[in-house]
Amino acid sequence: MEKVRVRFAPSPTGFLHVGNARTALFNWLFARQKGGVFVLRIEDTDIERSAEKYEKRLIEDLRWLGLDWDEGPDVGGKLGPYKQSLRIETYKKYTQKLLETGKAYYCFCSPEELENERKEALESGEMPIYKGKCRSIPWDEALQRIEAGEQATVRLLTPDKGNISFHDIVRGTLTFDLKLIGDPILVRSSGLPAYNFAVVIDDSLMQITHVIRGEDHISNTPRQLLTYQALSLSPPRFAHLSMVMGKDNTRLSKRHGAIGVDQFEKDGILSSALFNYLALLGWAPPEGKDIWAKKELAELFNLEKVSRSSSIFDYDKLHWINRQHIKNLSSRQKAQLAYPHLREAAFLPEKMSDAHWRWLEMVVEGLIERVDRFSDLPTQVALLFDFYPSEMKDEIREELKTDCAPRIIKLFSEKISHVENFDYDKFAMMTQEIKKETGCKGKGLYHPLRVVLTARGSGLDLDKFIPMVEEGAKLKLPKPLKSCSQRVAEILGFLSESDL
RNA sequence: GCCCCUGUCGUCUAGCUUGGUCUAGGACAUCGCCCUUUCAAGGCGGCAACACGGGUUCAAAUCCCGUCGGGGGCGCCA
């Protein structure tokens, strides 16, 4: 059997959109599953919109997602160059061949003329296609006009009657009426190839066996098939993937949330999680679980099982998957991934000592289960630092109006002021003593202690909170962390007799 | 407007090829309970779908037709 060769062919006009990322991912999955070759090709024939910086960004985004390619502009390969702007001479050669054999012709119609023709067709309820006005211009005359410097495009001569059909791997047989397909422009008047022409030449020369792309290309396929025919080239197989939509079932756009792969990275989504989520959008592995590693997905992928209907991008599910992937990380990895977010929120110094890292690991390990993205971590960490007795809510003061609370607070403040190197063990001993001395227990015992230490009514388990605060208080941090004894001393001034 | 694709819980999907095993399974979300000094996390459970209408058949989510809904395309963009 021939070796599978697939490609992802983005135009460098911006960041990598998750919809495109999924197309790239499915190509990659298919290539790896089949032991084939994955090619990256840059389609930059639209010089107006394409830019070098976008190409770089695209490559970075693709790599971040965990994709690698066997041939491409940055890695080379036998069938390059892998950038359309570098292949202009090749396209010209094929254009010449088509022109000489009469399979294509020069079209001198102006954009305005074509626009009018289109409008008229639309008004009379027809499909707006090129009527073929320049087909009848004799070859000699056309050549003369070209030599005289007249602007012209090159169009493919297509049949007016009959059908053309092809087998789509995800959709089955698709048939199109040829009278609804106008002669497509192969070469623009600028001399640069149009998309439909360049893809055919490139896919053919790069020996692509399977074209896996978005559904928006379905209607281009018959035109491309006709081009293969005119060139006597054999076409690849096609698979058209459904679109990725936003919550309201319209095309996924910025107002739905993050859509650029780099944005997900900034938001603290792990690339393994985005990879996992995207792979499951429109495809399901035989075993119905949700959390998968890249490698497993590559083993199980099956293009024929890909869904035909469009799917909505669900941020909730992505976040849940992200949480599961975070759980599988080591403490060290979690700390490293958390650092940039906490550094940006000014909770951590630029230079981290070993002690800082140890503290960070403890903090992240304790707080990470409360969030599903690293970008949410600063809000949680802020709860460690924020201690505002003066802004304590009335309902919390109310809760202290019990028989136990004043006695507990008094005893605790005395004990903590006499102890050195406070830690959770000492806290546990103190609470046992207080329990005996006051007879208070359970919520009645712990709630006042929590309030005294946090000025809040709820939060982290105290066995986690105390070590985080105590260890943090020993470190030099951009914003100092108050120790438990400091907190107790401070809050006492705000608890008036009436509170107690 | 015309052409093409598509339609299972709110969402992602399993099942559809080869009708019966489907009182339609799983996951996310949501709701409730449990755990717990609080909040999370976690555990357990509930709610929730075959778009609609006709056929075919002993039997249809599964096959056929129509309707309606959604999406895409109709560029000297890709």
C-alpha cells in the first residue's frame, strides 16, 4: 500500500485559530496512525494579507500544541519548497501547459464587468457563475492582446453539462452539477496563482494522498478535480471536516472567548489538554473515556468515524479536561507552570530561591484543585495575602456572638503569643488544649479560629492554610505575607467588646 | 436567491453500515445527597435527547420520501 502523506496548509494571516488547529490535529493524528508523513505547507499567495511574522507564530502555535511535521518550510524535505511564494515558477510551467493544450484560456473581463454579471445573476435568482465570455476569443488574438500588455487572468475551461462526483471519506459520495460550476480563475492578472490552482499543483507534486480539510472547501473540490483532470494528474482522496462553532451556533469568534491557540496557552490551558479536547471534538475513541494522552489518540484515530455534523466548542468541558491533565502533573511541573501567572500578579519575586520554589510547590499543590486553569491561581493565592480585619463582614461578626467564641479567641491569642516557630502541629496541640479548657468543639471551635486567622468565614482547610502562611511569612516576597501571630494580634484590635 | 452539507440529552458523543439486545449508554454542565470546622475537591444519585410528518416492516434512532431547523459555498480570499 502506498505511504500516507497528508498536509496542513494554512495561510499566514494571523494566529492559529482552534478550528484550524483541529484540522491540523486530525491530519497529524491520521498521519501518525497510518505511519505516514505529515507536511506543513504555507499558502502565502495572498500577498496583501500574508506576513512573515504570522508564519512564525503559526509554527510556534502548532509546536506548542504538540504537533510535529516531517516536511515543511522550517524542516525542509525532498518535495519543497513548502511555501507557495517560492513555487511561482512551477505554477507558471503548468499554466503554460494548460494554455497550450487549450484546457485553459485567457480572460480579459474586468473585475467590474464580473461584478455586474454576478449581481444580475443574483437578482434573477441564478447561481452567480462566470458565463464564459472570453472562451471564444481565438488563441492568436488573445496572445496579441497579452503581448500588447493587456491585463488578463487564466481560466480553466470546464464542461457545461453532466455531473462530477467524488468520494469523501467522512461524507460518502458527493455529486455536483457541472452547469453550476463556472470556469475558475487559475492565475490572477498579477500572475500569481489562485488558491484552487496552487493547491492542486502542490498537493500533486508533494504526493499528498489524503486531503483532510474544513467543510468550507467542499464546493472547491469539484473545481480542483477538474483541474487534476485537465492536467492528467490523479487526485488525492478527500475528507471534509465539519466546522467548529461557538455557543450560539455561529462561527467561533472572539466574542465567544479565546479562539487563538496562544490565548489558551496564556489562560493556563495545558497543551496536552487542548490537544485532548480538540481530538474529541467530532471524533470519539472506541472506549468511552475522556482523558487521553496524545500517544494513545494517535494509535486509535479513525478518520472514517469522524462526525459529519458541526460541533460547538465547549469551554466548560475543555476546562474540566484541563483540570484532569493538571492532576497528572508532578508538584514541580505545577509550580513551574504556575510561576508566570503568579509572577505577573506580583506575588512572587523575579529571582526564586530554592526555599521560594519549595513554598510555591506547597501552595500550588494545595490550591490547584480549587481551579481548572493556572490563570485562576492568582485569585486563590490572593486569599492567602489578603487579610482585612477592618472590612470584616457583619455576618461574620454575628457568628462570633456565641458563648464559645470569645473564650476561644482569648485563649488562642495568649497561646500563640507565647509560642515560637508556630506550625500546624502546634496549632493542633493548642486547639486540643482549648477544647479541653472551654468544652467547645466542632464548628463552634474551629470557626472562630478561622475568623481570627483569615478575617473570613470560609476558605482553605486550616491544615493547609497554616503551613502556607507560616512558611510564606519567612520568605522575602514582593508583598509580605503576615504570619498567624501577626494576624491574631492585628485582628484583636478590631474585635470590640460588643463583638465578643 | 441558487447549490452543497448536516440534524440523538443544554453541550460533546455511543448506537445507525448488518432494523429487534435501546424502558437509547457515557462524559461536561446543572440539581440533590454524602464526606467535611467553612469553601472547594471527591463519592453517590436525579433531571434531560432519537427535529417533525409520512411510509416500508411483525418490528425503525437505525431503511425510504417529504417538511422544518442549523451550517457552508456562490471572490482576480484561502
